[in-house]
Amino acid sequence: MKKTIRSPILPLALCACALAAILIFTMPALQITQAAVPVVAAQPAQAGSGGVVAGRFVKLSAAGIIATATACTDSIVGVCEATASQYAATRYAPPGTFTNVDANGNTVAVGDLLTASAAGVATAVDASSTSAQRIGAIALTAGDANTTTVKALVVSGYVIPHLTLTADSLVTSNHKLEFRYAGAYIYSDANNSLSLVSDGRIKSALPIVGSNETLTAVTGNVSVNANDSGKVFNVTATAVISLPASAAILAGVTYTFICDAADGAAQISLSPDANDCISGVGTTGTDNKDYINTLSTAKRGDWVTITCNGAVAATATGGWAIVRRVGTWAWEQ
């Protein structure tokens, strides 16, 4: 009689298949979460009031509705890619896309930041403007009077305006922004001073004493100005030295004058503005009166340092303060 030998592998395989089938039908459905999709193409929209023109910068007037951006301060969302009348369907190129922008003959250099003109036309951002400007694109090709459109990368951003100082800031030109924090600005200026500015007004000033201590020869009458702050004047002959009006400069402007002539050979007269006085060493000066290293008592090596203490209207204390002195000095009688 023939004996049959059964393999244990087949029953085991059949059991595994059955178990897999049970698991497939009893497991909950696997939920797939869609990944974020970047915006890489033009966005559909509806044209708002007045319609839109291809190549012009646009802004949102309502959800899904675009209108022409008519100022550099408008919140630009992109560049229109299809001219459309009011309520008609259109589309725009959003930030992160490349498109052609209408420059309408404006001068544009490669790399220029572009913003909207009054008609939505692309124009280069004005770097000297005192107003905030929205950026709508970066020029990738140049444009001139003969160019209608330029290739651009659509972006979104804005430029921070330059600080505008008011007329009562007692400062004029050559200012450089050094630091900004919480609405306050620190400026260095042509007077060699640091100034804390807030809301467009000088709040305090700190002279950089000695930052410009150069020896300057004086051989006769001369006028000094704010740019001379920190200088040491070496006077070798009788001289009347006219000082700037304190109302026109920053407090802290400082000068030093040294007599470098033979004893009794030169007289130094420091002459303030008609509305200023020179005060110090326990004495209050008088407006429009000189401070003099008198000729008869003048000695080589006599010197005086004065600093502007600011304009003080209708008093005899505004103008200049004597910081220190050597020798015999007196006020004009």
C-alpha cells in the first residue's frame, strides 16, 4: 500500500492569505492629508470698478476682485495678465511668479525695485522719498523711453521712508542715520554731534568733543561755523572771530582759541551773534558783547574753550558758555 506524505506548508500559506483578507476588509480607511501646494501660476479674479489692464499693478478691492493700483502706497498683490472690463473674468500674476509689467517708457534698470504709478504702470522706487512705498516687482530687464514692458519677478514688500526733520530741529544737511530703535533716531551730523531724534524733533544732543581737534591758524578776522566744532584755533595776530548764531546750530558745538603771538602783540575778540552772549566763570554776559583777551595783558599761551549752550530767547544766558580759560579775559564794555 502506497503511503502519502502531507506537507505542512500549504495549509499554513492558506491560513496566512485568509488572515490578510480579513485584515484588509476590517482595517479603517487610511486618510491621506494633501501637502501644501505653492502658488506657481496666475490667479483667477474678477475685474473691479473701471476694469483692469494687462501688465499693470493691481490690488484687491474685495475678496477675489482686483483693481488697478494707483499709488506707490497701495497694497500691490500682483500684475494683471488679462485686460478686462468691470465685472469680467481676469487673472493676475501673484508674488513668486515671472511676468511682463507695463513700464510705459519709464527708465528702469535691471534689479530696480518697482512700484505703481498713478496709472498702475511700473516705475522704479524713489530711494529719496519720505513716504513709505510698496514694492510690486523686481526688474529683470531694463526699460527706457523706447520700451513698453519689462520682464519682472513679482514680489511683495515695502521700503521704509527716510526721516524728515522739521524746521525747528536746528539741523540742516549732511545727516546720516546711524541707529533706530522704538521710533527714536540717533544722527551724526556735520557739527560732529550725535542727536537723539523722536517725532522729527531734536530731543537731546551730545557733542563728540575732540573728534575734529585740528590746529587751525588764524592770522586775522575770521568767521567760524558749525563744521568747525572741535577745532583748536591758533591765533598769531589780532583778530575778531565771529561766532555762528546759536539758534542756527546744535547745542554742544565747541571751539578752543589759543594766543600764539608774543606777549602783548595780539588781541583775540570772540564776537557772538547780536542775540547771543558769552557767559561763564561766575559772570552772566550781555547779548552782542565780545569776549576779549585784552591786548595789554595778553600772553602767549592764553586760551579759552567755549561751547554752545543753545538759544534762550529774551535772556542774557543763551548763546555760549565758557568751559575753561587761561589768562586775562574781559567782556566788551
